[in-house]
Amino acid sequence: MTEVQNRKKGMAVASFICGILFIFGPITGIPALVLGILALNNANKQGDRYGGKGFAVTGIVLSSVGILLLPLMMLAAIGIPQYVRAVSTARQAQVKTNLSTLYWAVQEYYLEYGEYPDTLQDLQDLPAMGVRTAEALRANESHTYTAMFEANTFFIAANPREARSGLYSFCVTDSGDLHVDRTGIAIESWHACQALPGALSGSAMSASRHRLRSD
């Protein structure tokens, strides 16, 4: 290859480099394609003056594949976070529904036996809400349900199974107030539950309290 050819393959090399850089960002895709086509055209028409045909072809291929994949990459970048948020919201809505079921089951147990149960599992034998309680306790893919019963008070907590999962911790007390910890830290006592802000229906958070029981 002559010295002239070495000087005239810069466009092809630029296309090749831009094609590689397209992997790390979409900005260089179109320049890589344009430069590659121009360089390949020059090499085909004036092979004695222009070199770098292999670089040009590689740049065209890389940029073409990247441009074709770009819509899918954009859809993934937009869709995946939305899907994750939707799944998280649905799971947390289910957790609040389950806590409501467990709360009402405790109330039924108290009316039936005049005392609070020892464990949440005792609620599954209730005549009216036993089946719903069992279903609520089984629906624990994302959270675990724990409770502490005393003579005059109780609380039920739903804590995320995995730390730093982005899911909230919820709890309900004997007063029927639903509380939330948006950090996802496990709620382990009645006082810790009472100290938390209240959770409104859905995923909105507020300092006001949301009653699970009717007044």
C-alpha cells in the first residue's frame, strides 16, 4: 500500500471506530454508517487513492446492526423500569389487602373466643374467615407476615423477604391503623409500628392514617 493510500483511509477508520463506539452509546451510529458508505464508495471507485475497505465494511455492519437494535434498546430502557414498578406496586397492594384480611380475622377470633390468638396460624380455623386467612398467609412471595399478641394489643407486620428489594414494610395495629416504612426495614414491635406514618390506599403515603376497620 502506498503512502497516499495510508493517508486516504482515515474516513474508513473513523467509520470503524464509530461503529465500535456505538456499543456504548447511540450517538455514533449514523456517523459510522455515513462514513463507512463514503469510504467504501471511494475505495471501490478509486482504489489507487483510497484504502481501508475492510474498516469501512466493518463500520457499516456494526452501525447497521446497532441502528436496527436501537428501537429495542430504547423500548427496554423505558419498559423494564415501568414493568418493575408495576410489579412492585401490585405486590404491595396485595400485601395491604392481606393485612386487612388478617386484621379482620383477628377481630373475628376475639369475638369468637374472647381473646387474641397465639399465632396467625390459629386464624385459619375460623368458621367465616379461615379460608381467606389461609390464602392471605400463603400469598407471601414478596413479604413475610409476623404478629405479636398481648392481652389488650396486637400488631401484624408484613416485611420484605429480601433486604434492599425496593419494597415497603407494612404493619397494622389493634386500632386498625395501617402504617408503612418506605425503607423496607423489618417492623418488629408494636411501638415501632405506631411510630411510622400512615399509608393511604394504593401506593400513596401520607401522615394521616388509613382505617382498616369501620368506625
